[in-house]
Amino acid sequence: DDGYRLWLKYDRIADAAARQQYARSAQFIASAGTSPTLQAASGELQRGLSGLLGQAVPVVGTAGSRTGGVVLRVDKQASANGQPLKSEGYRLFSEKNNLVITGRTEVAVLYGAFALLRQVQTRQSLAGVNFSSNPRIDYRLLNHWDNQNGTIERGYAGSSIWQWYQLPEGLAPRYTDYARANASIGINGVVINNVNASARYLTAEYIGKVAALAGVLRPYGQRVYLSVFWAAPKVLGGLPTADPLDPQVKQWWAAKSEELYKAIPDFGGFLVKANSEGEPGPQDYNRNHADGANMLAQSLGRHDGVVMWRAFVYKAGSGDRFKQAYEEFQPLDGKFDPKVLVQVKNGPIDFQAREPFSPLFGAMPKTPLVLEVQLTQEYLGFATHLVYLGPLIKEVLEADTYAKGAGSTVAKVVDGTVDQHALSAIAGVANIGSDRNWTGHPVGQANWYAFGRLAWDHTLSSAAIAQEWTKMTLTTEPAAVRTLTDMLVKSRNIYVRYTTPLGLHHIMGESIHFGPQPWLAKAGRPDWTAVYYHKADSIGLGFDRTATGSNALALYKPEVQKQWGNPQTCPLDYLLWFHHVGWNQRLSTGRTLWNELATRYYTGADSVLWLQKQWAQVRPQLDPALHADVTARLQTQRKEALWWRDACVLYFQTYARQPLPAPLAPPTRTLAEVKDLVNLYQLR
Ligand SMILES: CO[C@H]1[C@H](O)[C@@H](O)[C@H](O)O[C@@H]1C(=O)O
């Protein structure tokens, strides 16, 4: 098995008794629908159930008087627990000895079909099934950072899956399988291209190509969106300006939107990275982000589309980078068009292995905020290190902003319940590429999966999702499931320990963001260096963001400030995000900062040996090729974990000026040696 089927594996259930049990409830699939979406639903059920049960399950038009089958039913009145279902919500229940999958829309029924398959794939009983599910967030989007030439920004799983040169005529079967995978976890929108956008996607030629892709995704409930290049009216329209208040510019965008909707009637809208990392934007004309976003929103006219405007902005020389997005965006709260959402990365800096939640969450009550998380592991070991991101995503969702008192979690800000927003959205930067198994690292699939599941229902636990994915994808053998789930759940903390323990951040290699480079210092762009963030000196380590430092902490509500502002109560996971701590300061673990730091680097790197051992144990239960693949990746991970450990421990030791605590043995290589090794990676 090469991993192509993802978690949509429908291999025959080995246990004959279990198979027979399921077969009694799945003798036929009754679906009168001939629409592409209902055909996708019945087709998926047929494929899945036939595979799992090892016998053909027929699709019939209506159940008639037959019983013992699965009935698909679109019902505009469908409700659950006395509440009308949301348009995408579904319900499964038993009726006259049939299992009914219902929802108000066709796509809801499709989601219900996948839920039924998941029940069987995870070996849960179908007897007396009765459950329902509504999405908590409306727009659940993947953001592809794919470029027109087939490369992917921060992509580690091959090149783009979009074959632009073959579109619109050539529709790769892979697109349909991609759409199925997304639908199975409730993803309902796809931003096709990189936020560092090419204007090319807005040409008539490319709109035709995008429309062809939209045609494949539509039956599976997914709309397409485009990232736009702000200066497109100049580049494509020949206008002298891209000023959002210029009438010709407005007209250009309005015409472009019309053109898009003509080709793609359910076009989702625009994603914009403007005045960020060199991208053009409204500030080039002394306008602000709201001027730009609103103009674009108005260009959509009567069409049902949205604008997602990214808040990922920072500039050299503007003070603590932690505060910059807040300073630029918070004052604009209340100034945005109702069709605009502001898209905020989970943390204030940039997708580090662990960040405190961005202070914008809870600080812009009048603006719907999109939570952006990164599935591609730019700062988390690429597609080499085994890191399950469920716990990272959950950590930010559950973080309490205290915006409207205790319990105002990021999840509730984002799903719109804290401030009663009409729109809600979440975005995951995709980790998908042309590799046979889609994500390079097989466990990368779990990150795509977990994102979708949490986007649908952020109350699910990351461990439950890990277990579900494992059963669907790898094995249902209980002991192996336990071992694998445990590995997944612990993997992110292990990664943090050997790379950036105790709240260290942004000390990775320059530019390609690979490996450790804590010594990196650079004139001109201190905010791209490591020393700017760790601030190691003879006294201690960490970035003072309290009132005696940058005071970024003041951007949070008082309850958060109180907890994080005091080094005694600040969770150790965030300690060096907010405090410059003395090397010999004793921490709550009983160790001094230096001893704790060194211990974490060592135990973290050694935990990779534990991962290897666990993985070795499950070998009999797993596909041999997949097992061998991950075994090799874990070897690389161990090697690189030791680079991180040695580089960071030896480098910080030059400031701490003390030996490693017993029983840690000093690295066998010198700082100069490890520098030579990792600096090589930065060569172009
Ligand atoms: C798309 O560009 C990326 C850039 O490659 C990446 O290093 C940084 O994390 O964030 C940028 C962003 O999110 O805009």
C-alpha cells in the first residue's frame, strides 16, 4: 500500500462475524438522487460498504418495502434533538429496520454517508444508530500555497497537485480523490493558490482552468477561492495604480468578479496577503487594510462570496514583531465590510512549534476572525519528523482569551459565538503535494485529517481524532491502535522539547527554516534572526515581554496578563516567550533554568528513540512498505534531533557558562563542528 487511499480505506473486515453483523444493516443503499452530489454519496457508500463487507452492496432507487438497508434522504425539514439541522448538518437514525442518513441538503447527506463509513471503519456498531452532527464553523478551508509553475511554498510532499498545463481539458483522477478526502472530513472550500499570489490566476485563461477544477470539487461540497495579487489591476489591467479608492481600480475588480462568477457561479471569494513580506497592498497608496478589503468585498456585489484579509504583517524596525499585527489591525475593528473576515495565524509570530495564541483573538469583537493554522510543517520538521498537530491546534482553540469573561476561548471567538458573528471560518495551510501518499510523511495525513475534523467540531479531542485516523488508516488491532495513538499524541511535545523548549521560538535556520541556527544574527533584519528572539546573555535567556520589556503582554486581557506576566505562574511552555529568566533561577520543576533547558533538549532527543521503539512494536500490524518508510524517517528525525540538541545546548552554554547537569553527557561534537554542519544547509 502506497498510502494513496489516505483514510478512505475500505479493505475487507477480517472478522467474519463482525462482517456479517454489519452486512445485516447494509443489504442495499436506497438513493433516488441522480444529482452529482447524491451520486457521490451513494457511490462512496457502495464502494466503501462493498469493500468492507467483502460483498457487493447494490444501489436501489427506493427502499420500497425492503428493510435492512441504508436510505439516503434529503429532507428540507430535517432536524435533530428538536432543533433544525444546519444546512450541512446530518443525522443518522434507524427507521423501520433501515438506517436513514438525512440532512437538509445533498451535501449534508454526503457528509452523513462518510460518517456512516467512519462508523464501520472504526468498528463501531450500527445497531440502533442515532446521532447527528452540525458543523460549528461555516467556512472550513484549505489554503494551498501552490504556485502556478507547480512548486509549493513551504511544501515538502512533492510539487503541486494542480496540473495547470493540462487544465481545463485534463482532469486528473487525483482531483476527485482529493475532493472525496476533503468531503469525508467536512472541508468545504479550497484556496487554490499561494497567498504570495501570481496575477496570472485572474487571466481569462486561468479562470477557465480554475472553473474546470471547481467543477470537480462542486459535487463534493467544496467551493474554490483565489489568492489575489494586489497589483493585478496594474499588471493585467494596464492601469497606472492599484489604489483601492481609485474609481478605475474599483471598476476593474468589479468586472473581474463578474467574470469569475460567470465562469464559476459558486466562486467562494478572495484571500489576500497585502503589505506583508514585500507583497503590494493598499498602504502603497496611503490607504489602510480596511480600505483594500472593503473595496474587494464590494466588488463581489450581490454574489455570495467573502474576502479573507490576512493579518500576517510585520516590518523591520517596528518594535517587537509580536505586537505588529495587533497594532495594525486592532484599530480597524468595526471598519470592515460585512463580507470581510480577517485571517489571523494562531500565534503572534509565525507557526512556531508552540506559540501563545495571537492577542488579536478576542480583541476585534466587531470583525469575524479566521483562525489560520499551518499543516505543512515549515517549522516542525518538514515531512521528515513525526509530528501530529492535533494537540497544537487544540491548544490554540482551547486557549482562553477572556474577551467576554472566562470561557471566551479562541474556538468560540472563531466560531462566532462570543460576538454573535454571521460568518465564521478556519483555514489550514495544506501539506498536500504530488507524492504518492499526498503528504510525504504518512502521519502528515493525520494532520490534514485532524484539521478537517476540528474545523467541523472543535470540541472533539485530539486523542480521539488520532485514534480514529489510526483505525481508519493503519490498523484496527487494539494494542497497536493504543501504541500508535500514544505516539501521535506525544509527538508534538517531543518535537518542542528537542527544538524549542520552555518557550524558545524562532531559532531555526534562516530562510529555508530547517534545523537549528540559534547563533544567527544579521544586520538589517534583526526580526529574521534567532538572537532577536532568544536574547541569551550572561544573565539569562528569553524575551522580556512584560512592562519592563516590550510589554506585548499588555495586548492580552488582564486575566491572561496576570497568569503569564509572573514568571512563577507563567506555564513553563510559555516562559521564555515572556520572560528573561536568569540561568540559575529555580523553576517549578525544582531545576534551574539552565539545568531544565539542557534536560529538556536531552530527554526530547531521547524520546525519538522511544518513538522508534513504539514504531518497531507495531510492525506486524502495519503495511510493510509504510512501516519501512516511517522507520527511515524516524532515523533521520533522531539524527536531526541530535543536531538541535547539540547546537542549542552548546551554544547556550557559552552564555550560561556551566557544565551540563548530571547525568547528561556532553555532546561528542564541538559547537564549531555542529555549526559547520547546519550552516551548510543554508547555502543556496
Ligand atoms: C506564504 O509566505 C509565507 C512564508 O513562506 C513563510 O516563511 C512565513 O511563515 O509566512 C508567510 C506567510 O504566511 O505569508
